[in-house]
Amino acid sequence: MELEKKQIREFKAEVVKVITETPTTKTLVFDLNGLNFDFYPGQYVMLNVPYKGEILKRAYSIASSPTQKDTLELTVKKVPDGRASVVLTEETKEGEQFLIKGPYGKFVWVPEMGTKLVLLGAGSGIVPLMCMLRYIISAKLEHVRATLLYSNTHYEEIIYREELQDMEKHPNIKVVHTLTRSHPPNWKGYTGRINADMVRKEVQDIPNSLYYLCGPPKFVDDMANILAELGVDKHSIKKEKYD
């Protein structure tokens, strides 16, 4: 399905809020200041990040829903030895302005593409998937059924933890967590990596669902292999890799 391209815009936007999501992750909320910025759920923008006299250009998936017109949210996880991510997660304050350009990317979902969605994410790979979930809720797409399988190393690193918990109140959204390294004593989710059994148990209609995979390259490749083993057509699998 060929989607009409959204208009690419370049604009300066002020940070109006900094939200701490986890010990290593922040969400920056930018004021769109009346700009009509339209994008598909799953797309990203390029952000110009000033760093020691140079400008670093970095791609960040949009976290907020396209229905949210006044602000744009980008969620950034601090990368070990990172430069831009350190500036954005440790130094950026409300009132600072950044140059943003976009939207870009083909990792997108609209209801016409399919109404049975399975989202497989690891770490900050949740961001474009969260945009899709927020869109389903805010646009009241009750005919769309979405299952999120979300893998993290530790409980403290689950991005959007409380909001994901709240999303479970919607009968058409299912959120499944797994933790790969440590878990709290009363943990009710899965432990270990997402595997074929987990998918079999949690996904209702495996062959007829549309799959979105996002996270580190190895995670995305592993998930694609699992889905192939389960008989999912490769055309039903969309991938976005985060380095």
C-alpha cells in the first residue's frame, strides 16, 4: 500500500517540558507553536543537537500521536559513550530551542494497512510503537486490536511503564512485558527473551496479523526469524533497527 508522503518541514521548536521516563531515558516535549506538523504513526524526525561547537544530526522516532497537534514528543535513551543522547538526557532544559526536520521513514502504520497489530519492541524501540498505540487510543480506533510484547533488561528501564499499564484498560490493547536480566520479587510478567512460545501464547491470530519490530539490530533479526518459523509472511513484517 503506497501512502501519500507527508510534507517535510524544518522548524525551530522550544522544549516546554522534560519528562524523566527511566534512569537513562527522557522525553522532550516541544511546542509546535501553531505549526501544522503532520506525520504517520511510526515516523521520525532529524534533530540538530549542538555539541562542543559542532552540530550533530540525529534521527529520533516521534513518541506522541499525530492527533496531538500542539506539541511533539521525542523520547531519548542515553547511549553509553553517546554524545547527542548525553546532551539531550542530561543537559537539556526547558526553554531551549532545537531545529527539527521531518517527518521521515517508511516504518509506518495506518488502519487501512491492517487492524490486527502485533508490536515487538526492546528498550527504546518502544518509541514508534508507543506512537501507534497512542494513536489507536486517541483516534478511538476501537476496531483495531493491538498486542505489544515489550522486552527490557530491568524493571526500572521500562519506558512509559505507568502509561502502558493504563492502556490495558482498553479492551483492544494488550501489553505483555518480559525482563531479561533481573526482575522484582513479585514480578508477574515473563522473564528471558521474547521467544516463539511467548508469541504463540499471547498473539491470537498469528498468520493474519501485521507485525512491527523495533529495537537493536540483533533483536529485530531474532524476532523476524521467530515469526518466519511461526509461518508469518515476510510481507506482514515491518522492521526498524536502532543502533
